[in-house]
Amino acid sequence: MNQQLMDLWKKQMEEGTQAWVRLMSQAPGAAGAPAVDPQAFWKPFMDQGIGAWSKLMSQGPASPDLVNQWKQFLDQWIAAWSRVLEQTMGTEAFAQVLGRQLDASLNAAGPAKKAADQQIEASLASLGMASRAQVIGVAQHIAQLEEKIEGLEDRLDAVLERLDRIVGAGQGPAR
Amino acid sequence: MKDEQFTMTLEAPRLSPAMLARWQEEVTRNFLRMKHLAEMVLNPKEPEVGPTPREVIYKKNKSRVYRYASKRTVRTPLLFVPNLGISRPYIFDLMHRGSFIEYMTGQGFDFYLVDWGVFGPEDNGLDVEEVVTRLLPRLARKALQSSGAREMSVLGYCMGAPLSASFVATHPDFPVKNYINMAGPIDFSHVGMFGLWLDPRFFDVDRYVDTMGSIPADMVKAGFKLLKPTMDLSTNLNLWWNLWNPDYVTGFNALNKWANEYQPFPGEFFRQWVKEFYQQNRLVRGELRLGGQAVDLGRITCPVLAIGAKEDNIAPPACVRPFIDAVASTDREYVELPGGHISLIAGRGASVHCWPKVASWLAQRS
């Protein structure tokens, strides 16, 4: 019986989320689109759910299975919402909105970052300390030096290897 | 009449002894949940991660190569190339009995891990080209020298797969015995939501990099959280559900530490990665050029295994599988295992499905 009730929940959940996707995909004010009433959409789903739970509760003494059922219900609820969100976010319309948001944040962040950088540079200069750009420059020089030293090491290794080969060839096969 | 009066009492619901025992268990679990929650909130402990002994065999700028020694019952050592940026590589050695590296060394593989390191603004000039043609070849060579072996197997995970595959394809002088692509995107036309969000119609990577310099960790975090917005909810629900279990809490703490430790990307790396891989899909089309050389995956001829994760939404199986068709190996295999991008390699499911598959496939060919 419990399983049947859970299956009922699951079915309701699936239908509910699919309807939600349809609801989300309808552009507001689209020509010919009927007015959507979210309450009307959710009500049968909630009524049936509440009915199922009251039936379950009236069947006898409360069992710890209820706790498991509740966890399963929450898992399915989250999974259903996850699918809804994934379907919504996997659309070009969402990607476009995301891109616009990012552009807007860059429009705000760009000048703010530039102003903050200039302010920090000026503050450090007035204190006679190295600027951020100078510290980064030093770090880059160190990395370049490391690269050069490693390049020399590689060449030295190659020369030593070649020498070994020449010496080996000169000695000939052991008798 | 008198007796009848005394028997008129309210009847409590009858519970069977079995049900009573289960209720008692539930109550005990709730007490334990409260106790562990209080410990987590009032006395949080830094989880211990990376339990497998290791040594640094080489370091260059921020990057390191670690050696995890084994009894070396398998002749060919393994070089593991993970993603650059995004997250730290200790997920592969998260905790005792929950570590891919511990498992592989236990199976007799000498294990070499590339740790790209945490990049700062001074590394913003580092790009994919430099990583594939200069940095990775050096790290791989040092690992090979340290092992004393003639050949190495290479395993690329996530972004580490296209990077290491490009390296293997352009460095035929490096002796690769076997190659494994684990959840590594190759055909970016099937890369899912990230592919859509990073589409050039919606995302101007040049403007982003030019403005920000590097890609901050918070931005990386926002992208990954957005990919699965209900993840935090289900993680916390599962935590509450299993909070009575101290082993679960230990595992959760370690994983949670890793999952919230996002890493920044060097700006130029991100630019090239997004443009040439996500937006132009050059690798699988054979149009990628690095260091003046065409990257032709068809030059990979060693035995190849590609592993996709069924529920991976970062590198869906459809973008991993084409690797098998792109290489020229005669010994090639594709498997699709249960799990998501992370649970493919970390966690209980990984220890049952992925780790044994990798170890047995390699052992037969090493």
C-alpha cells in the first residue's frame, strides 16, 4: 500500500513538474497564450498528495516507515525540481539572460576594479611600498628565470647523454 | 459495575515489539543527529585529507609532481593528469579507504600525480599551449625519470584528458604504454549546459578576461553551483538523514572541504580553453594547433580506455565517447559507469565500479 501511495506521489510529481516546465516556457504576454494560474495548476496536485498522506496516516499505528517515506518524498521532490531547473537552464533563452547578467556585472565591475586598483596603487606608492603590479612583475621574472635555468639543465643533460653515448661507442663491446 | 468503571480507560495504539524497536532506533538516531550537529557547529574540526604517503619529485613554479610509492608489482607506473584550476587534486586521495590513489598503489601501481597548483595573477599569461607543449612534457619527463621505467601509462581526468591527450598526440617521443580518458570532454558539441552558456552568442570570453584578468574562484564556484542548483539542498538533506552515522559525517566533512575549495583560472588559459575547445570544438575536428603543431588524436596508437559517467553533467558520456573514434589504437575500449563527474572517481560507487576497472584494464596491459 505504501508503495502504491509513493508511486502516486511520484506520478503527481512528474506531471506537476512537466506542467511547471510548460508554464515556465510560456512567454508572458505571448499572443494567443491563455492566462496561466499557478494556483489552479498546483491545487489538484497538492489535494491529491494531502489525501494520500491522510489515508496513509489513518491506516494504523504510526510506523517508522513514515520517516523513510518522507525522505523518499523529499528526494523525489528535489529530483523533480532539479529536472525542471535543468530543462529551464538548458534553453537558449536562459543562456541569453545569463550572458546579459554577466555583461551587466562586467559593466559595473570593470570601472570599480580599475578605480580600486588605482586607489591601492596610489596608497602603496604614498607609503613607499612596492605596488601590486611590481610584485606581480617580480614573480613573473622569477618564473622566467626558473624557466631559463631549467632550459640550461635540459641542454646540459642532453650534452651529457650524448657524451655518454660517444664514450660508450668508443669503448666498444666488452670482451 | 464497579469493575466496569475501572476498565473504561483510553486505549493506546498497540505497537508490535518489532515496531517499538524500530521507533527506539529512530529516536536514538535523532539523538545522535543532534549530538553530531552540535559537534559540527560548536567544535568543527579540520578534516584530514590526503592520507597516502607521498614525496614531491619535481616542482616548477606552482606545479608539482608527487610520487606515491607502491610495492610495484605492476611494471608500468601511472601518471595522473587532473583538471587545471577549478578544484584541488586531493579529491583523488581524499581519505583512508576512500582514495583512488591508495587503491591504485595497493594494486601495485607506482602513482605519479600532477598537481597544477593554485595560480595567481602573475600566472595570467599561462595558456593551454604553454601547458601542453612546455609544462606538461616537463612534468611527465620528470615523472618518467623518477620511476626509472621505460614507459608510463597516462590517465587524464576531466579537463586533464584533453590536455594530456593533446600532449600524447604531439609528443610521440614520450613513451606512453597505455592511455585512459576518464570523464574527459573531447567532442565539445555534446558538452551540455556549459557548452550552451559559453556559446559565443551569449558569452564574450575576450571581454571577460580583458576586464577581470583571471577567472576568480568565486566565478568558478558560481558556474558549477548553477549547473546543479539543487545540489546543496540534497547534500544537506542527505547529511541530516545520515548524521547519526559517524563514518558518514567524517566522509562528508572531507568531501565538503574539497567541494567548497574552488580554484581560479589563469586568464589566458581560460580564454584559449573556452574559445578553441568549447566554442570552436577544434580538438575533435583536428583543427587545434599548439606550439605550431597540429594536434591529431589519430597519432595516439597505444591501448586506450575511455570512461564516461552515466549522470555526468560536466562531461556527459556523449562528449567523452568520441575519443575512441578519434584515436588510431587497435586496442580501444569505451565503458560507461554509474555515477556523476565526481562520484565516478571518488566515493563508494567508484570503489566498486571505476577503480577495479581501471586497475584491471591497466594491469593486463602493463
